Amino acid sequence: MRLYTFILICFLLSCKQGKRYHDLSLQENNGIQLDAIQDILNFQNELNEEFKDPEVSPLPDRYRKNFESLDFFAPDTNLIVQAKLIRTPEALPFLMPTTTDRKSKEVVYGIAHFSLNGKKHELEIYQNPELMLQEGYENYLFLPFTDETNGEETYTGGRYIDLRIPRGDTIVVDFNRAYNPYCAYNKKYSCPIVPSINALDVKVLAGVKEFRPDTK
């Protein structure tokens, strides 16, 4: 009853205040968008700081010493999607191939269903049974994907997104947080190869672009 009363009051206010009520709504929406953009910029700054740090940077010294910033697409809040998460509790562990002879043990935690650029898509989300035993990674999920920018604007082998287990049956996938596997910068790393089932037939113009050291 209280929810209905609140909706009714809002409707009456909108009729009386006209454009002012509409402007207030726009301001609220703009505030949410600005917060989302700031979160994306914070992610970019944190990634740049990691790449500058000799203790954790995947960059060879010859690239790191003059490194300033990765190349990012401009933040796009339209590429933050709320996906329906269908969990797959019966899924069995499997060995995901990597760029070396190593195999990465993974389980399909669930399937994300969402729309992007007017098209419906599905992506498998993975969980590493060994990694989840480590402190800080208990609820970590791994989303690797390819899209039609690979080999042009972005790294040929696709990109990754880090996620956390949500409480409900939806999960936010922010493609602005898509980053390159470390082997895009240094061949000494062993990186999981994106499963073919996670190929998006659309351009995802968000996140980290291909690393071109000659231009940095």
C-alpha cells in the first residue's frame, strides 16, 4: 500500500510541476551515469598503476620504464549490462587450454544472458576450484570473451573480465572493465584461451585496447 501511495504522489507532483519534475529525474540519472563513469576511470587508473609497478607489472622492463598508460576505449555506460545469471551447479570441472602446455582447471559456474546493441547474447562464466580456496578469491568468477574487435582494435586472443558471485539471479557485466591477458604483453605468461562458445558476434568498443608499445 505504501509503494502505491508513493507512486501516486510522484504522479501528482509530475502533473503539477511539469518540466521541473522531469529535470530532477534527468539530474538523478546523470548523477548515476557520472558515478559509473568515475568507477570506470578509477579502474583504468588502478590498472595503469599496476602496470607501472615493477613488482606486479606484466610488462618487460624495456616497455615498463617508459610506460604511462594503456590505451582504453572511452567509458560507455551503455556497455554496463545487467545479465540474467543461470547457475549450473551440476557442471563438472574441465581443463581449459592455455597459451602454453599448462591446463587451467575450471567449472562453468553459470551462463549470463543479456542484450547488447539490440541483440541477445550468452556467455559462460567460470570458477576455478583451486583459486577459490585462496583468501580473497572465495567468490571470484572469470569471464573470458572474444568479439569482432579482436585483431583490429583489441588483442587477437580476446579479453577477460573479473566478476564476483552475486547474491541474486542477476549479475552486472561491465565491458568497460575488459582487460587483456598478460600474454598480450609478455610471452612468458600462461593465459587461458577463450572458449569458442564465448565468442560475441558484435563489436565491444569498451575496455582495454590492443597494446602497441611503439606508440607508448
